[in-house]
Amino acid sequence: MTKKKDSCMPIDAFADKPICTPESIDMENHVVATYWIQADKGMDMSVIGQVLAIEQTTGTWTPVPGETPEIRAKHVAKVIGVYEAPYYEYGVPAEVTNRQYIMQIAFPSANVEDQLPMMLTAVIGNISMVPNFKLLDIRLPKATLDQYQGPKFGIDGWWEALKLPKGRPILNNMIKPCSGYPLEVGAELFRQAALGGCDVIKDDELIANMCYNDAVERVKTYMKIEKEVYEETGEHTLYTVNVTDRLPRMFDLAKRCIDAGANAMMVNYLAVGPEAMRALAEDPAINVPILAHMDVAGAYFMSPYQGIASPIVFGKFSRLCGADSIVLPFSMGGKAFYMHDRFMTTTRNLTYPMGDLKPTMPMPSGGITPQNVSDIVNVLGKDIMIGSGGGVHAHPQGPRAGARALRQAIDAACKGIKLEEYGKEHEELGVALGVWSKKTDFKL
């Protein structure tokens, strides 16, 4: 056995440095952020990275006496990788003015603990104003993940709440018009959509607890209708009432909706803040699935050069904070503008193993009609929720027929039958296919 040589360098000689090799730190005690950055060709990005690491942890733009080596050793972030693409070796061509990098910085978990707001403040706080700088991913250690409860119900919980066996996608309808309608109008639209086979009916994100349409009264009215429809069809309907409100009033509203009989709820989670949804999900009194809506998300990620990448905003954030399902922009046609590879990365963040967190059910939405259903099922499988608003309510034969058409499209996709063939024997689907054509012929 070869005896290791004694090192002449103290083991902690680099502990206070804001840069290191990945192998020299304990990854299970660090949150690792991955960034894209573009900068002038003359900048040394390893140095810039260290400036960012110090700025986001222990220091500021100038040395201060209190930032001791001991404090740095425990709390300074460290640049663990700077990778340029293309990776020049012998010099930068004269015609190149800007260079592009992937940078990784490891932040001590002790700086963020179980607080998502502090994690965001650390990894993309003040440095969010650095030009041409975007957060691409966050890698969380198990000890940090273990501090998040995540979804209370998860994917399986939706079928359990519906008292349905798994085997087909769940159909979700959002009542249209989006807002401005009185209770009696919404009640009739709810009834027709439920009779047509919508498993989940949600408020649009643009209506919550309004003076012209009280959320608690909607719950009481819709739940009465739900029982009547169940007696007629044998199928339950979940109503995700939108409890989005100012804080802390939202939490009182959510509990009043539960007391009124709510069997599900939704929240505009980025508008109120992910931690607000997390508080709902972790409250034992909120014993129903929570649907998260995506509005405001574009403000985080739409710039290709700035912000936070969509798979974090839609995927990791919502799952960490307890969303049992989340509305996503439909990437295979429809009205949303969202790249398909980003959509698929997001769905993996929602459904692939992530510590002990239950998976969050993806709900593609935005301009979906029966024509799109087979594409969605072929790409995502059956453990999903499919959202359609106008595709139900704008059907020429009314929302009941619109819901039936989408259920028929789901059946056809699950059976591997072409829509056109299935539509010949199912009137509602046939009519829908005659009205809406695919906006794109999606291919993988």
C-alpha cells in the first residue's frame, strides 16, 4: 500500500477563494447555478465570475473590513466552471467582438436554507441587471430538496380526487368568457361543460374573488351542480376556484372556499409569489389539489438574453412550491409562442425524479382543439391534463358538445385511431374537425 505524501499546503488554503474546481467542494452543501453570459472579447470571465460570486454572497463592490477570510470560507460563492463556446485555444479571431460563455457558480446552502426567496436573491438577485446574462438552471442538493414538501397530491392525486383509474389524459376546461360574467352565466357554462365530460373546470386566471362574482358563492353554486351532474353521468368534476388575492387575504379566502365545499383550487402563483402557493400547499386545512397558473411567466424568461429560463420558472419553482398541476403554454400549435424543446425540458422538471417530491402534472393549454390532442398524447403520454377553453365553449353545438368532442379526441388518441376516422362515427368530434384545423403539422 502506497502511503500518501503529506501536502505542504494547508487543506483550507483555498476555502475563502471565490473560485475553485468542482471536485474541491461538497456539492451536497451547495446550490449550483448555471448561467449564459455574453461579454466583450477582452473581458476575463473567470475574474468577472468571481466578482459576481462575491457580490451575491459576502461582499460588495469594494473591500469591507467585516468580510473576513473566516466569513468567506463559510459563505462565499465559488465559480466552479467557465466554458466558452466556441472554445478558442490559440487566440480570439480579430473579427470577433463578443464572446459567449456558460458559467457555473456554487452557492453555500447555508446562505439560502429552505427559503426560495433567498435562493432567488442569491442566484439572480442584483446580478439580474447584468446585461446579456441569463440563469439557465439551478441544481439543488438533496438536503435542500428535503426541506420542501412539494405537491401534496401530485399526478396520482388528480385521479384519486376524481375517483377515476389512470388510463387517459384528464380534460380541463376554463370557463369563457374570461371575466366580467355574472354567477348565473358561469353556472350554466359549468353545467354544460361538466355534462359534456370535462373532468376539471377552472376559473380563468382573469377572474378571482370579484365584487361582481364572488368566489365563495361560485363554489357553493358549482358544487351543487357538480352533484347533479354526477347523478346524471356518474362522473365527478373538480372545480379549481381561483383564490388569487392580496396577502394575507388569499389564505382566508382559500379556507372559506374549502368550508363552502371546494374540491380543488387554483392560484396565479407567480403573480402572488411562489412562496404564497407554497404556504397554501403546506397548510393542512387545504386538503384539495392546487392548480398553478402561469401568468406573468413571460416577464421572467421571454428575453433570450436576460432573466430566468422557463424550465425553472414553470418546472422547478412550481414543483418546489407544491403545485399539483401547472398550466403550460402549448408548444405544438395553438396560440402560445413557446419552443418545443423548452416545453419538454419543463415537463421533465415537473415529472422526473426530484428528491422525494411528488411529480407535478403538466397541463398544456392555449388554443387547444381536438385536432391537437393526438400530438400531445404522443409526446407526453397519458399522465397529463389537457386544457381547452375556446375549444369547448366555441363549438358550434355549444360547450356540452365541445367537451364531448375533446373527450372523443382523447379516446381516439388513446386507442391509436386517426381523428378523421373517429370523427365519422362521433358527431361532436366530426363537427369540431370541420371547424378547426391544425395550426401546424407538428413533428418531433
